[in-house]
Amino acid sequence: PIGQWIITDDANTILVPSANPPFDFDGAGTGTCLIWYIRYESGLMGNMMGNNLSDLTGCFDLSNPVTVIREEADGGTVILEGGGNSVSICVDGIADPLTIEHQTDAPNLTYNYVITDDVNTILAISTSNIIDLDGAGTGVCRVWGWSYRGLNASDFLNRPLQDLQDADCSDISEDFVEVIREEADGGTVTLEGGGNSASICVDGIADPLTI
């Protein structure tokens, strides 16, 4: 018997009737293809580009396919659960978990969440979409979506967000979720004219105080 490789799309239409490994599909653009191995006797018919595997006739046997999903990194968009792209939290030692939702056209690539300061320096990268920033103290930060393959997230800490955008097979979301971290602050009060103590006469006549 004769053996060779056949490449089809996900509808089993033959794209390459006779292929040889190693296989490189980067130049094929996005989509899905299948790699098959066929063993056949002389007289195989129908193995040509544009035909379907169902058009093959003769004495042959096909292997199971290997599926190759070709995707471009797509950071997509991010949003707070329930809607919105900005939220304030109280820094008080009590967790304020935020749930971030995303949309992407590359569901089979890795998707993480990048936390930056307000000038887009990378502070942390989270694999979870539930993020608690109470322990970060007061300030403003941004949460971005990150679609990628084959990169080490820790290599990018304390670097500009643009470095992720410039990396191979890497894309940052079009938008971000802004998180404003504030401590409760009662401030100070004083009487109009100064002082923090006053005496009034209880005599049925109003003694209005302006604070």
C-alpha cells in the first residue's frame, strides 16, 4: 500500500491532496483545517484539490484527523459584570472582588487580564477574571484583556503595556476597566468663624449654627 498525507478544511474539502511534514499553516490565515493520513492501493481516484473526501474511490483507508485551528490573537473588549467600564472601590481591608467579562474572536488562544497603573505600566497579570485590588492601596489602575500564545507573562511585569501589543501572537483589548481605589475620609469640620465648640441658650429662640 501507498501512504501519504491529505489536508482538508473542516468540511472535508481537499485543500492539499499530497502533503509532507512538517506542516506550517501560518500563511493560510485564520480558519480550521484537518490533517489526514491515507493508505491506499494503486488506482485511488478523486484525490484532488476541491474534491471532498467522500469523492475518494478505490481501495484505501483514512486515519482519524488532526485538527488545526488557526487564529490571530484578539484582545477583544472587556467590561464589568453587569456593565460599565469604571468602578470605585473602598480600600478598607475588606475584599472588593470585581468580575471582568470579555469578548474575543480567538477563543482557543490563552486569555489573561493585565493590570496597569494609569500610565499603562504593567503591575500584575491575572489568569482569573475575578480581581480584587483592595490590597493595592489608593490610586487608579486599569484592567485590560490580553489574548496570546507562547509568551511568559512574568517577563512583562513592570514594563509598558505596548510591549505586549508588540509581541508576536499577542493582542491587548481595545478598552479597559478603570478601577478607582479610595479610602473613606471623614475629613475635618469646624464652626463658621472657627472653633469646634459652641454654647447655645435654650430659651425657645433658635440658635442656628453653621458648620
